Amino acid sequence: MANSSTAGECGAAAGWCSVGTALIVPGDQALVERVREGSKSFGGEVGISSWNGFAMARFCAQDAARLRADMTAVLGRASAGALPRLWLN
């Protein structure tokens, strides 16, 4: 991992400071398409793929708030019901 030359600047992940991963089971190509339909609203970068009955979403954002918003959006599209309130606090 490269060292940052300026305090407060991220030294990895192309300048993105927050990264996350979500394993979604079950997951299929229809889920991937639903997530990709909402891609213009993401505050960071989101990649998703599916295989063998599950999906994997990867996230990079400038800060934790954007990462959380993107993860909430993806998990909301993956879930048929409402997300638990604890996840939204």
C-alpha cells in the first residue's frame, strides 16, 4: 500500500478512503440488473456480479457516509422487504 504524501489524503484505492463488500444470497442476474439500473445515484463506485446463486457487490467511496448510502441502496434493491431500522440509523 502506498503512503500518502499529504495528511488526510488516501494512499490506496485510487484515492477512495472507504471500501466495502456485500455477499448477497440468493443473487442472480436479475438482481445485478436491478442494482445497475440505480447506478447513476451512487456517490462512489459500485461493482456487482453474480454466479452460482449468489451475488457479490464491491464498493469504494470517498468517505464512510457515501459508502453507507451506496450499500444501503444496493441492499434495498436486493431485499424484497424493508431493511432493518438498525441498518438505517
